[in-house]
Amino acid sequence: MNLEQLHKKLLAAARANPPGDGVPYAFHKRIMARIAEAPAVDAWAVWGRALWRAAAPCVALALVLGAVSFLRTDSSVTSGPTVETVDLSQHFETTMLAAVNESEEVW
């Protein structure tokens, strides 16, 4: 069937039978009863589910990165033509205590 003809027939049928102006008896009570039946959304439960679902990938990622950093050899770190061992604990300590060292210089 031609879609244009079907469209015209449907519009003609809709125009021939206009909707009534009256509202069914106790319509507002039925709507309010359906609204009351709907469960309330618990925001804490939604957050809790999302965080528990995210916990497993975070643990897996931490384990993989920990294994990679533990198994990495120091010879893979190069600086120029020579191989140099890097002590990350010294860099970390220097970075963390940088603010303390600067405050001593100011006074």
C-alpha cells in the first residue's frame, strides 16, 4: 500500500472521530495510586552498586601495575648512551621534602 494514501486515510479517520473533552471517573486517583506504587530511588544503593562494580577492575589494575613495576629491570631505564640505575625512593623523598627545604631558606 502507498504510504501517502495510508497517511491520508489515518488522518481522515482521526478527524472523523475527535477525542472527548471528559475525563474518566477517578482518573486522578488511579494516576496517584500508580505514582505511589513506584519504588523510590535510593541514591546510596545506586552509588554502592557502582562502587562495588568498580572495585574489581581497580584491584586488577593495581595488581597488574604493581607486578609490572616489581618485575621491571633497572637495565631497561636508559639515559643517553650509558645505562643508569634510577633510585625512585630518592626522587620521591626529594620531591616530598622540597617545600620543607624552601621554607628553611626563606627564614
